[in-house]
Amino acid sequence: MNTNQEIGRWMKTWLTDYVDECDEVNATALAEAACAHFNDYEAPPAYEIPEAYFEIAAELASAYEKKP
């Protein structure tokens, strides 16, 4: 798995692509896109997205949505 810093940097770069018309971030889609970018799925047969991706996306979404 990539480091949380690497994942966070990637997400920050692309975050605005996941903002909807209500100015809310689709954190799930952001996490999924980041995992796909890094091809960092859990081992077969599950191929799940690691929870860290969702946690980082939720933190970034929350910070973005609290901005003035």
C-alpha cells in the first residue's frame, strides 16, 4: 500500500473533480479513483479498497466543505 501522504497528495490534486453542484465532495468516488490510480486493492479474491483511502477522502472532504 502507498503511504497516506502519497494518497493524500493525489487526492488533494484531484479533489475538485469530485465536487458536485452543491459544493460537496463525493468522498467515496475520490477514494475509489485514488485506489484505482495506485492499483492498491486488497489481495484476491476480495479486491477491496483499503479503509485508509476512505478515511483520507473523508478528512479531505470535510476540510474542503468547511472552507469559507
